[in-house]
Amino acid sequence: MGKNNNKLSLVQISRAIAIFFVLIGHANGLFYNMFDYDWFNISQWNRTGGVDFFFVVSGFMIYYLYFKNRGNQLKAKDFLIKRLIRIFPLYWLMLFATIALLYLFPGAHSENTLTLAVFLQNLLLFTTNPLLDVTWSLSYILFFYLVFTSYLLRPKIMKYVIIIWLSSILLTQLISDSNSFLLSVNHIEIYLGCLAAYLVTNIKVRFERTLLLVGLNGFLFLWLNNIYFFLEFNLLFLYSVFSMMIILGITAMDLQKKRKIPKHLSLLGDASYSVYICHGPIIQFFLLLLSKFRFYEKTGHFIYMSIIICLTTLTCIGIYLLVERPMTKFLRKYIVKRSASLHLGQSPEVEKIS
């Protein structure tokens, strides 16, 4: 049986790699729209699978780290507060930055008219008209956090509620392609991550290298199939299946041996949320800024896009170090600890002294 006291460095790095694929996909989309340039024919891939992996690994990490707190109301409340602190402050900052970008660069692509209703819907992650590209996926993550909090509060009841709900999603998807948020297959991807965490914490996962290789080659096959159509079936659901196999493989390897990870890769893993949230507006900023100087005429599109991807990644890491990390630390110190002290009948000053 696995133990949940391991840092799981490989999982953290794999999340960073997945989000990097999301970044590349978005950058290529902007280049394709502006210059009709397709970096490694990514536009033909249909999707890179980065978001699918992000959903799976998000479900995995939350269940792996917090399942032991089920039935504990205080821990459930602290869990939700920490998750909201992790999601919203940085998201709000980038939402305002995106809005500012629309005014600074009127030519920036936007399909939405900024009204008060659109703004408030985006502010609460409850919108079908996202101003920030990643808003749609964060809506699923936020909903998962709310459901998982309910599970921590009432595990015996919520276990069956979740099973019935996920079964309804599968049945609906077999009958028709539902566009309903509550019946979206994206929820299944997140709970496949939970299933992977359940497996590694309850059984000894074997053939970890085989699982990893099958998962990686599965992604490669899906990318090639999206270009050459070896199979003309809808295979997009396989991204989540192969993601789950990758997670099972690397987690089993992580639990077997403590691995020394290079600091720059570890930093990229730690900064993965900042990269995920911030990369869209930052790509647009560098693209629009450098395009004013016709920078692409001097470098060519391949080098130009490579430079923008590097600048975006470095900027996102800087945002993590200078904004996200200190801001999250500050908010957790004065919100989570204050909440805990109130439950203990102490003032924050008493908790600080003790």
C-alpha cells in the first residue's frame, strides 16, 4: 500500500509539462490566426491533451493529499479555504490584466463584449463567455473542490451521490453529446485522477514502467491520429485514460524511490499554476508588443514563436516567485490560521504566541 507522505516530485513535474503543452497550444493558435503559421502542425492535432492531463492530475493530487481528512469538518473547511485562496486571487489579477490588455491593444482578439454581466460571471468562474482562456477549465476545478469538500464533510453519503452522478454522465455521453456543464465528460477526467490516487494508496501498483510507456505512446498515437486519421472514431476520451496510466506509472516509481529533481524542473512544477493562469494574456502581450516592431521579419516565425514561449514561461515563473507564492503565503497565514484559532476559541494573537 502506498503512503501519502511522499512529495511525488515526478507527478509535480509531469503537471508542469502538461501545462507547458497547453501553453504551446494556445501560442500556436494565436500565431495561426495572426500569421497563418502552424508550429509543428499543432493546429491539426485537434488538442494536445494538456488540459486532459491537468484534470486527471488535479483529481489525483487532491484525493491523494486530503482523502485522510474525510469526516473531519474542520479539515474540510480549511481545505476549501486553501483551494479558494489558491484559485481566485491570482485568477482575478490576470482577469483584470486581460481586461487592461483589451484597452491597451484594441486589436487584441476577443469574441466577448465586456459588459457588467460578463465581468461578474467571469469574476465568479460561472460563465460561458470567458475573457481568460483558462476560465472554462477552472470552472470544472472549482466545482470539483466544492464536491470534494462535501465528500470530506459527509463521505458516506457523498460517495454514493458521486457514483450516481458520474454514472449519469457516462450514460448521457453514450446516448448523446451533452453540452451541459453538470453532465460534461470533463468531470469524469478529474475523477479518473481520484481513482488513480485511490489505487496507489490501497494497492501496490505493478508494471509501472509499462504503464508509463503505454500512456506516453498513447498520447503520441492520438497526436498522429489527429493528423493522419488512422482510426476515424472519436478517440478524445483516450487522453484521460492514457493520462491516468501515466499518473499510475510515475507515482509508483516515485513511491519506490526518492528522486533528486533538478532545481529548475522543481521550480517549474511549483510554478505550474501561475503558468496555467497567466500564460494567455502574457503570450498576447509579447505577441502584440513585438509585432509592432515587426520582430518576426528579423527572426522568422519559428524562432519568433520559440522566443515568445520562452519569454512567457520565464515571466510566469517570475509571477509565481514575486506574486503567487508570497500572496498565497500571506493569505493562508491570516485567513486559514485565523479560522483555525477561532475554532479553538483563541484569538489570532494567542495562536501566534503559542
